[in-house]
Amino acid sequence: KKRIAVMTSGGDSQGMCAAVRAVIRAGIYFGCEMYGCFEGYTGLVEGGEKLRPLEWADVRGWLSEGGTLIGTARCLEFRERAGRLNGAENMVKRGIDALIVCGGDGSLTGADIFRSEWPSLLAELEKTGRITATEHGKYQHLTIVGMVGSIDNDMALTDNTIGAYSSLERICEMVDYIDTTAASHSRAFVVEVMGRHCGWLALMAGICCGADYVFVPEQPPCAKTWRADLQAVCSKHRAAGRRKTTVIVAEGAIDDELNAVTSEEVKQALVELGLDTRVTTLGHVQRGGTAVAFDRMLATMQGVEAVKAALESTPDTPSPMIGIEANQIVRVPLMEAVKQTKAVAKAIDAKDFDAAFKLRDAAFQE
Ligand code: ATP
């Protein structure tokens, strides 16, 4: 029987529990023995109870749970070969040679490095007497499958990541709450949302909440004129009868000279207009709570596909990442997705916005 372990790693997102549940149950359905790897890569490095079998009933009720019940962590040890050696030993001792990782680009990179190093890790483990020659012979290849759990929706080669729509929903609820009091007092609110290099959450929140103005990293405003432009737009809306002002700022927002556009600066521009202005940084509320229906569906369908991909994977094919494209669950090359994601972030950092746009467009068209 094939033994497959599943882990969640990096920042948590709503829907990770649903993903783990789907993987465990699909694995059992397809005749595999399933393991949970607790606390991200720490579970591999430390083994023990942190890498243990999970049964059908162990994930009962997980579909509607928020966060991740098998824990997640940033594991420094796994970045070192010594940590990965422990990880390989713990897997081989349990007869596990397939790993499904639900996380961001860092976690998926770690998984791919682990796979490419696997033969040399096993050779070293055998040489130092930590595994037997028989074990080495039996588990020559490591299968890796990636699933993307991220509230930011920042991965290339997939339209959506698990958690992004739940996070967007949370933001919309909070902006709705803020809007009622803003309108009562005729105030302005600057709402800062997460997303790092990716403005998807901010942009979609702007559309869903009818914001006056949105700042995203992908479309940096002119450093010299954005204040005046913001003021003109908000004044126009006020003149048309709007009793509140809502501006959404992505945490990674920048201007075209690469200065951060901070919530405080945006607030100052609105204060200059004479508006009573407050800043609300939504923070971890955006990662919290249960997954919306879309993320439960995405996590479940992708979890089943991840197990199928693990069972069909061969030593010669690149590790797959499970994505969704035009409403179809798809397999894409994991490292290509990571590469394109990193290229976009790098282009934005280097102020090369044209390149960033082109890379993102190309990623969507593929
Ligand atoms: P998020 O999008 O929330 O940041 P992420 O998966 O990108 O998620 P990281 O902190 O980059 O988050 O990575 C999570 C963990 O994956 C790290 O703590 C480490 O254990 C492992 N990891 C990341 N990059 C590598 C790498 N190059 N080699 C080995 N392990 C890695």
C-alpha cells in the first residue's frame, strides 16, 4: 500500500483543513495509507507523533474548520541539509515516499529541493547506518505534489489559491461594518489589507465594497501627483452626495518611485481635504474564520486531484502543482509556477512594472 503524507506549511489560510480532509479521505478511498505531517516541515524533521497516520474519522468536521488543524510553521531546520536528512529518515522508517504540501511558494520550493536531493539523502543515510540497504532500495523516489494555500492569491499558473476568497469575504464584511459608522459621522476610512506583492485582495475588495480609491503594488501611482488625484476623486464623490470615503491600501502599495504608499500618508492627504479620517489595519482578521463555499469546493476538488497526481507521478516527470484554470482543476509544473511567481515579485521590486505586467499576463494565458 502506498503511504502518503500531507502537510500545511507557511502562512495559514482558510480552507487548509478542507484540503487536508480531502487528501486524507481521497487517499484512503484510493487504497493508500495516509499520514499527517504536523507543524509544517517540523513534522518531517522531528518525526515522532508529529508524523503519524490519520484515519477517515480523524478529519471529521474539518471541511468547515478555519486555519489548519495539523498546524503550520516556518521550519528553519528544513532549510539545512541536516534537517532534510532527518526528514528523509523519518519518512523512510515509516515507509512514506509521497508528500502533498499545501502552502505558499517557499513551502513548494522546499518540497522540490527535497525531492531533487532525495537520492543523495538516502545514500548518506545508508552510508551512516541510519537506514538499511533494503529500505534504500525500496524508496528510491520521492513523489511531491503541491497545493497552494494562500490568502494573497499570488501564485502563477492558477487562477485562485485556497483561502483567497475567504479572506476577501472577511475584508468585505469588515469594510461593510466600517462603512455604516463612516456614513453616520461622514468620515473617511483608510483600510489597509494584506497581499504583499499582490494587490488582488485590495483590488477585489475595492470592487466588492465600492471603494473611492485603491492603492495596489501592480499599478503604482505617480509619486508627485497621487495625493492631488486622490483628493480630486474623493472630493468629486463627496460633491455627488456620498457621505463616506473609503480608500483601500494594499500593504505592499508603492508609488512609481518605489516609495511605500502608507496608510498614514493616505490619511494625511484626506485630512488635508478637511475629512475626519481614521486608519483601520485589518491584520490577522483576514486569515481568520471559516472558509467560504468556494474555498471548500476548491480545496476538496484539488485534494482529490493531488492524490491522483501522487499516484500517477513518475520519477521522470516534474513535480505537479494543482491549480484551477477557467473553472477546471489542472496540474501544472510546480517549479515553473514558483519561478513565474518569484519573477513577478522581483520585477515589482526592481520597479520594472511593464515586465511585471507582461509576466502576469503570460502566466494567465498559459
Ligand atoms: P507564505 O506564502 O505564507 O509565506 P510560504 O510557503 O511561501 O508561505 P515560507 O516561510 O517561505 O512560506 O516557507 C515555509 C517553510 O518552507 C519554511 O519555513 C521552510 O521550512 C520551508 N522552505 C521554504 N523555502 C525553502 C527552501 N529553499 N529550502 C528548504 N525549505 C524551504
